[in-house]
Amino acid sequence: MQNLLTPMPRLTTLTLFGIRNGHLRWGLAQMGTSRPYLKDVPGLLFYKLLGSGHGKGFSIKPNFRRYGLLCTWESEEAAENFLHRSDLMQTYRHHSNEIWTVRLLPYQSHGLWDDHEPFSPLLDEKYTDGPIAVLTRASINWRALPSFWRFVPQASKALDTAEGLLCSIGLGELPLIRQATFSVWESAEAMKQYAYKHPMHQEVMRRTRAEKWYSEELFARFKPVSSEGTWHGTDPLRAILALHPKL
């Protein structure tokens, strides 16, 4: 039972929308037209409308068929009301051929997103086993753009063969300069094997610091607690969440 003196961990949801053929212009327009509605959603504390790229990580090539909505919530009830009863989600369902939502609770978070710490407070418990979700987000310095885009796509491509990767997508608020990657791994060990031992990823981390690629960055790890809907025709977390019923 949650200690009454301990703040509840910040419930986070990421929803991915697969836009129907013939509705691509509508999907692109939502990056701007959905904002006034989202500002008035009860219990919504922080949100980001996100475009996506091709592939599993940072990408210079946009994907106009896939969009994301990242939210943090005051309560589970507020998230449930929005995701299943709001007019905006009903509209998205009409224009989408699939929708996938993962609910997350934060293990840890370092850095800022538009001067906010969106994923605090954190879980009291520490990671022990099971799947783990990772979000990396950065605003890229203009002067670093050539170097960033010369090296990062190669590291992102390595995700195609990463062992233990359940799903991954490159997301962004603005093309080229405000980028994020969301991924879910079978375990923290699998994630660390890629992050800290893959040669290209190590080189990217070294250059990030040495060349000051980012003007703002955030790194967060989450506990996936539920998954619903489909992404590329399947629920990528259904099987592994069934193996970890305590999540």
C-alpha cells in the first residue's frame, strides 16, 4: 500500500497513432490544432505532440503515418477519462487504423524538457527485473547539427539488431533539432548491453559531451505497467507483461 506521506509516482502515457491512408494531411495538421484542446484536459499535467521518423531511433526522414502523444497525469482516473472517453481521442480513432498506448511509472529521470521535470515524483521501488522503458530526449545545438546527423543515424540503425529490444521509435517535436527516442527492452541488462557496449553508441555518447551537441536533454527510465492496442499489427508488450503479473 502506498504510504500516505509518499507522493504517488507520476503516471505517464505514450500513445502512438497509425494514420489511415487518405488522412495524412489531417494527421500533420493535428500537431498544431490539437494543442488548444489538450491545454484544457482535466488532470493533464504535461504533454507533447510528437512526429516520428522512419526506423527505430533518431531519423532525418519523417514518417507522416505515425504520430505520438506523451502525457503525464494527476491520476489514473484522469488518464482513463481522456484515453477512453474524450472527444479528441474519438476523433483520432476515426482517422487512425491502429492506436497503441503504454502506461508507465518512472524509475528515474535526469534533465529537463522545456525547463520542466515532467516525470517527478518517481517510484520508491528500484528496478529488479522485467521489462524497462527508456526515453531519451534532446534539443540539438544549431552548430552541432552537421556532426549530430552524421553520427547518430548509424547508432540508431544498430537498434535493428539489438538483442532484447521489444520495440523502439524515433520521435520529435520539431524536425532535425528537437528529437527523442522511446524504447522498451526485455531487461535493464539488455538495454545496457546496447547503450554501453555498442561501439557506435559509445562514440555518439563521447561526442555528445566533447562537442556539446545538446542545449537541453533528458533521460528517463520507466516501469511499463500496461499496454493496449496495436503497433504494426501487434501489441509489442502483451507477452512479456503477462510473464510479469506484478508489474
